[in-house]
Amino acid sequence: MVKTFIPCLIDTVVWEAYTWESLRCEVSEKIRKLIEKEDVETLYKLVRDEVKEYPEEKVKARIKDFIGDVKGAKGAVAVRDEIYQEVILALLELEDED
């Protein structure tokens, strides 16, 4: 069996690793609806200021990955790709408008 450390998204309030199941619950309702529609363009517009140092096409590719993962992945949210990490964090920071 191979063992390795992989960067993992941590909830620093309780110091536990996020799972894809818990992440699905953590994103705002607005983001959930956009994920369901697979609306990459709108999601990109919402996070582009947070990820402006990365090429647009790479960010959009990671948003597509996120949509697929958040819909069906299981286990811990462990990601090596820096752009993907930033996309996930940016999407988690977005809140529903009151």
C-alpha cells in the first residue's frame, strides 16, 4: 500500500477535514443552484476577482471539475492543484444575498 500526504481542505473551527459530502452542504444555495445548472460562466464571473492571477480557461476548467466532484465525489476534499484549491475556497466564501 502506498502512503502519501495530500493537501486537504480543513475546517479550522473544528479541525476536521472537509468531505465532498460536507462541502455540498457548505456551499450557499445560490452556488448549489448554479452547480445544478452546470453554469460555468456565472460561477466564473462570481470568483474571477479571487483567481485573477490564473488564466481564465484554466479557472473555468477547474470550475467544471468542481461541478463534477461536488455532484458525485466521495471522501476527503484533497487537491494538489493550486488553481483548483483557490476555486474551491472562492466558491465556499460566496454567500447567499439577503
